[in-house]
Amino acid sequence: MAERTLIIRRMEAKDIERAGEIIVAAFNDVFTRHGYHPPFPSREVGISLARGYWQREPQESFVAIENNAVIGSGFLHLRDDTAGIGPITVDPASQAKGAGKELMMAVIRTARRCPSLRLVQDAFNTTSFPLYSKLGFASCGTVLGLSGKDFRAVSRPRIHTIRELTTADVEEVAALDAKLTGITRPQDLQFFAAQPPQLVSLVAGQLTGYLCMLRTGDSTFFGPAVATDSSILRSLIVRAAEMESGKALRMRLPARHHELQLDMLRMGFRVDHLQTYMVRGPWHVPKGTDLLAVFPEAL
Ligand SMILES: CC(C)(COP(=O)(O)OP(=O)(O)OC[C@H]1O[C@@H](n2cnc3c(N)ncnc32)[C@H](O)[C@@H]1OP(=O)(O)O)[C@@H](O)C(=O)NCCC(=O)NCCS
């Protein structure tokens, strides 16, 4: 029998299509096997995700190659002293043979100067949790994957001013973000500012929070977002839901924000599935109230 050769290397343009198809196949397979709706509506969404990450972070995008064919991919997102990881996927036909672990080890090696690595794992997935755990990632709490479409009206306190984010706000928003979440990511805020409208909140003229929206077709993902307190983030979400009315809305809410969680359930959001926030290295509970990003993954 021919010896198995597994190579991990940086992603190239020619790999994008297959890598995107595998992202879709791997997630739709594991979600369906556990009785959940497949999260990816089409192969094109996976391909555009792989292309988007590769174009922004080519040095941090990896593929696993076996017998000259792409069988998986993994993405790193370095942000100063923190980095997000994901998605990591292996073709269902090639799983449980070490490719996922090799992809993770390549990502961890590339991030060796970055002290704190983060990722989000689907809580039902009994493969990914021990894989990450054995590589040094510890659980830092549950995350609720929320979704919804039609919402009940929720009153909004009048002391908050909410307006659109402008590129001129980015520096101040990045400073508030770093102070509250500990993550330095002005490049991500620039990325969202270039796709208006995004939102900021002010109280007595002082910046108190922001909420970014990632729009894909007929759905919108809320996050990254952070505010100095729960009621301010709630106001940002309510305004964003009004603006994106008629679309399917999703967000990743850390479950420790219990008050906001109850507000979201009352508003009409549903819990799609639970996830685990896992960190390798130092992590401090963020100040304020936050939503996790899906782009870039897991920050
Ligand atoms: C998660 C995923 C990337 C793993 O890739 P893979 O190639 O199948 O994983 P590997 O074979 O490299 O490693 C799996 C590890 O988990 C261990 N493992 C698997 N199931 C386990 C269980 N139930 N209990 C304990 N350990 C388990 C294996 O023993 C192996 O560890 P080892 O190498 O130390 O023996 C792949 O299953 C996948 O694409 N899943 C769907 C998409 C997904 O959920 N991605 C993760 C997003 S966060």
C-alpha cells in the first residue's frame, strides 16, 4: 500500500475553490449528523469565505494536502497580542487521520509570538473539543449562537445617542474596543467602516460602544460589538435589528451576559446552538458587554 503523505502549506489561489467546498461539506456534515440545520446554504458561501480570508491574510491561511489534493484548510487572524483561529476544516472523507491536528499545529507555530490564541468550538462537537484541549486550549465560557427574523418591539432608553460609524471614528472606537475587550483590531474596524452603515453609541457626547454588521445576502451577522454596559449594547442591537428588518439576524453572545441574553430572548431571538470559547494563553474577562466576531473568526 502506498505511504500516506500529508503536507501542510500556505494556501495559494488555486486551492481556494476546493478549500471553500470542504468548509461547507465539513460543517454541513457535522451539523446534520447532530440534528442541526446545515449552516452553509451553498458552496459559493464557503468559497467566498476562503477567498476573503486568503486575500486579507495570505500568510495566515493554510491547506492540508494529501496525494496532491486539498483535503482541509485552517485560518489564523493575528491581532497584536491576541489571535483568532478558524475555521479549521477537514473533508469528511479524510477526517480522524491527523490532518486537523497538523493544521492546528501549523497555525499555532505561525502564532508563536502571539501570547493569547482564541477560537470558538461547537459544543456538540466531541472531536474538536478534545483536539483543541490537547493542544492547550481551555474553555473560557459558553457562547450562545442566536438567530431571529421577526422581532417584538423593545423600548430603548433615550439617554443613548446612536449614530452611524464614520471612518473618522475608527481610532476612538479602536481605543474603546481595546480598553474593554483587550483586543487591538483597528484593521477590522476599518474593514467594517468601509461597509456602511455600522453603529456607535454615545452618552453625553462620550463614545460608549459600537456594533459592526456583516451582511451576506439575506442575512446579517451582528459583531464584533462592545459597550460599557448591557443596556447600551441592547440599544445598539435594537437599532441594528430595525435597520436590518426582514433579514435573518445572527450573533454570538457570551452566555455570561445573562441580562442581555434574557432581553434578546424576550425580543424574539432563538438559541440555535451552543458553543465554547476556548483560549490558549492568558485571557481576562472583558470589561463591559460584548458580542464575538465571526469575521475574523473568534475574536
Ligand atoms: C474538527 C476537525 C477539523 C478535526 O479534524 P480531524 O482531521 O478529523 O482531526 P484529527 O484526526 O487530526 O484529530 C482528532 C483528535 O481528537 C481526538 N478525538 C476525536 N474524538 C474524540 C473523543 N470523542 N474523545 C477524545 N478524543 C477524541 C482524536 O483522538 C485526535 O487526537 P490525537 O491526534 O491526539 O489522537 C474535523 O473533524 C472537521 O472538519 N469537523 C467539522 C468542522 C468543524 O467542526 N471544525 C472545527 C471548527 S471549530
